Amino acid sequence: MSSKTIAVDTHVYEKLAGVKREGESFSRTIDRLIDQLGEAHTGRDILRGLSSVASLSFDDAETMLAVVAENREIETWDDHDLR
């Protein structure tokens, strides 16, 4: 198998070393973390993944809230916890 050398900032290296399992190579750690990106199973997994997503602008957030509010007003389900 061929290999490539990459440079990472010290704080990134420390984060990576912190999630590296005993006996696991850095390559395997990176591979495992990449595989986990699309496999969020808990709220914690989702929140961790959100750290790499750009924040919404204020206007976009306001638009999304308005759409949610409008949809709640026209909601026709008899039993739910949206209000």
C-alpha cells in the first residue's frame, strides 16, 4: 500500500490523537472517522457533525423559522407535540 505525508496543525493533531484508539494507526483513525460521518445514530453524533457546517445567516434563519411557524399553523394532525 502506498502512503502520503500530510501536515496538520498541532491542535488538529491533538484532537486526532485524543480520538485514536489504543493500537490504532492514525490512518485507520482517520478512515474510521470519515466512515462515521454519514452514520450519525444519536443526537450527539449529529451535533458533532454540525461543527463543520457553516452557520446560517440571520436572514436565512429567520426565513426558516417563519416557514416552521407557518407549517405549524396549518398542521392538521390530531396528536402531536409541535406546539
